[in-house]
Amino acid sequence: MTKKLFKLSIFALLFITSCSKDTAVDQEITIDPSQEKPLTPQEINGRINEALHSKGSFNWAASSNHLIWSAIVQGEDIATIGFGESKNDYDRSRSANNQKIQKELTAILMQYEGVSLDKILISSDAYLNLIDVVIKKQETVIALRRSKYIRYIEPANYRYMANASSNERSDSSSSSGCGYDPEALNAADYTTVTPNAKVPWAFYQHNIPSAWNYSTGRGITIGIVDTGVSPNQTLLGANFNDGVSTGRTIQKYGTYVDSIWPWSTSTDGPNDQCGHGTSMASVASAPRNDNGMPVGVAYNANVVTYRAAANVVVEGYHEQNGVKNAFTALGNRSDVKIISMSMGHIFSVGKIEDGIKYAYSKGKLIFCAGGTSTSFTNFVGVIFPAWMAETVAVTGVKEGAMQKCDVCHSGSKIEFTVVMQRASSGNTVPVNNYSDSQTDYVGGSSVATATSAGIAALVWAKNPTWTREQVLTKMRQSASLYPNRNSEYGYGNVNAFLAVQ
């Protein structure tokens, strides 16, 4: 018995020594007395705003241990740890040592938090090298960040917008993107075509109706990550095949968990409770119907929708998880070619980055909104995740001039623009409303993104053997500013008719 215990002790010592060597956490941790207390939410927001103004972006990876720990504490002690053997080691299926690394990192957590694993591990992602955990001590953050296996450690539930001042929240009120109220369409804002569908005025700015002579999106599936789709709009449900839109499908899923508890896993279903997702699905894919209602760009494309968040500001644990899970799910579907997301945040979120990279690695063409807001946040330029290299950033411009819409962001990351605001009336793009037989207008970079995704579906349907890169190249070549790229508006307005030639 003594010999067995001795052998086990030697093995444990070797394991601990090896783990300490690999993760470099054996060094003494001291905390300056001035940083023993967490920053207040107002102080945290101040640091974030300072970075946004001075650098144009904010990333937790460039932040101090004290700031990260403070935001974790002010976000109910919840953190996300992204790990791997390199910065691009995010995919579990391609990471041979992911289980070993995860065990080593959770050992650090248990050591510094002084509790068992079941008290700190909230979830372990099935597809990505990341875990959500409970962290209460600053020493834990410091120890983890010393490990060579840490790609990032971030607060998973810190709510920047919720902690903004009342003036800032008021100034960014449009950022929720929600609304149910219908609006009658001005007759000047649409043209009626067979079999009795309304074509939005903006479609003619991009020669979309002419492109329909060559492609209607048939055979291509678009994934839409947003707030879901209304159960009361049958043109995006039971009547998705209506008029000359035939033989296609719409599938609806939900990844958003509407709960204050991070341990909750039951989603609240696929139904839109905001209105934004319904508008995006309408502009991208509404049927060319015989009911006198607006038609979408790719009116014969298949659609898969995900209710991933409550509104367009992707903030808080469950919304960010919902978006990440939607991207991994769409990434795993071979039929999905295009993903459109008209939501975002003003700074990066590691788990969403991982989800987008995962989908991108599966060949998806991903369109994201460049940003829509008032003066509080539009100084930021292109928002996350549209600034990522894996996404195509889109913004909205006014009719008749290369000038961004009143609430749209612009910047060097923008790839394309979509005309979505009228010069005279200021009206935006007609869409189907949340309820049957009702219409509405939708604008900003959101509608620009969904429109671009629909155009991509037209191009891909015309050339079904093409790769993502070939589709994107054709869209660029058709755009109004090509071959030049503008520092604020990218290649400009895509000409759908030229893109399907």
C-alpha cells in the first residue's frame, strides 16, 4: 500500500510540475493595493469609451487584468475562456489536445478559486475551444492569462449599453431595432409587377428586377441570424411559396435563451418578438406574391432563420451565446451557402469571433451590418463583427449620391453599399410587416446587409459550382466604384444585373 501511494505521489508531482511549466502559473501573484477593488460600471465604460475614441476600437485582449476582472465581477462573475495551441486553434474537431488543455485550465481555475469544478464550469462548447466559467478572484484572471494556452479571457455578461449614462442610452435608443407598427407605403416607393407583387424602389437602384431574368436564387439557401421571424407573417411561413415563388423551404430555429440565469439552456423558440428579423427575412427572400405585398431580392431562395437575440445589440451572456450557436449550427449545414447578420456590438466578442471563423472555415459567405445608430455610437465606424476579415461589411447610402444614410456607419472595412434612403422623402425600403397584409419601411445598414445577401444568392444560383471567393469577386466587379475601393464605401453599389451576367 505504501509503495502504491508513493508512486501516485510521484505521478501527481510530475503532473503538477508539467502543468506549471506548460501554463506558467507557478509564479507568485501580487496585486497592487490600488487594484484590489473592482472598478465600477461607470469606470469600466469610461475605459472602453476612451479606447473607442482614441483607437477606433476596443478589445479585451489589450486590456489590463484589473479591467477584465472588474468587468467579470460587474457581469455576475461570468467569464468566457477561449483556449488552444495558437490564436487560430478554435475548432475542437481540428484540435488534438483540446481536452488536455481544457483540463489544465480548469485545474488552474479550481486552484485559485478554491472550489470544485461543478461550482465554476457553466458550459463547454461542443464545436469550439471555449468554456464559460465563474471567476470571482483577480488572481485567477492573472494566472489564466499567463498560460500559453489562453487565446482570450473575457467578461461574458458585462452589459456596456445597460451601464451607459441615461443620455447615452437615449441617444442610442434606435439601436434596439425593434418595432411592430405597420406603415402604409407611398405609391412612389414601389412598382407593381406580375403576379401582383410590389418591388421596392431601392431594388431598381441595383438593377435587381433585371437580374431576375437570369436568376431568382433558386437552389441557394440563405441563413439569417437575427431576432427570428414573426409567426403572424404567413408570406414567411405557410405561404412562403406564393405567386411565382415555388418549390422552396423556410426553416426556423431559436438559439436565444430568455433568462437572467446563465445556467438556463431552454430557448424561447424561433418566433420574432422584436420585428427586426422579420423585416430582414422579408427583404432578402419574401415571395414574389400575388397579394400586392413587397417581394424580396432572392424570391426563390431557401431560408434558414435563427432567433439568436432579443434585439440588434448583441449584449449579455445569452445573446452572445445565441449568436455563436447560430453560426456554428449554420456552419455545420452543407446546404447553407450565405449567412446574413444585421446585428452587432461596438466591440469584439471572442465567442462570436470563434463562431464566425468556424462558419467561414466551412465555406460560408457572411454578410454583416456596418452599423446603424445615432451620435452616441456612430463615431465608432464599422462595428463588430462586420470589421472581421471573415465577414463582408455593408452599409446604407442615400439615393443619388455616395453619401451614407442619416444613421449609417462607414469606414475602411466597408465592402459594399446599398441605396436605401430616398433623396426627397427620406423614406427607406418597403417590406412585409410583422403581421399579414401589412407593410412597413426598414432602413440602415441592416436592410443593406440583407439586400446584399439576397444579391449574392442570385449570383450563386446562376453559378452553382462557384466558390465563395468567385461569387464575391463577381459582386465586386459589378459594383459602381470598381476597380477602386473607397476608404469609406468600399466598392460601392452592387449592380445585380451585371453580377449575374
